[in-house]
Amino acid sequence: MQDSVPVSFANVEVTAKANVYFDGKVVSHTVRFADGSKKTLGLIYAGSFHFGTDAPERMQIVAGTCRVRLDGDNEWRSYGKNGDFRVPGKSGFDIAVESGLVEYICSFE
């Protein structure tokens, strides 16, 4: 069962310097919690991109729609608002945004 996408986070530290990828088509900011965990909050503009992972990740879609294909899979899956998917560590995924933009929360698990 998926958890609902949070609308805000309390008592966190936010890094002002953005993480910018693919010539500004993907931009995120790092959020650190008191327990040492971290998330990134970001935007993905229209296009197709590949990301590698070190640690396992959970991606939650806050707004917009995208298609995702995990490394090793042939099938693309569609995700929209409140959708989520997990990516194993030492792996990766392709993500495609047809139009508009996708807002996301990435949790490092």
C-alpha cells in the first residue's frame, strides 16, 4: 500500500544550492531531517532522462505525469499525481515526461 504524498515537511534543513541535471531539465533541492535521512524535492521538464542510483530510492509523484522504465525491464509504466515507484540501489531508471513538468519527492532508503 502506498503512502499519500506529503504536502510539507517540518523541522528540516534545506540546501539552497540546487542539484541541476541535463542542462536544467531536472532540478532538485536536498532536504535533510533530524534523524539524518534525506530527500530531494524536484522538477523534471519535458524530455527523456536516465538516472543511476547508489542507494535504493523511492520516487513519489507530486504533480504531472511520466513514464518510467527500471533498468533491466522492457516495460514502461505510467505514473501520475500520488503515484510512486522504487528503484533498487546500484541500478537506474529511464524517466520520460511528454509535456509540462513533473514534481517529485525522492526518498533515499
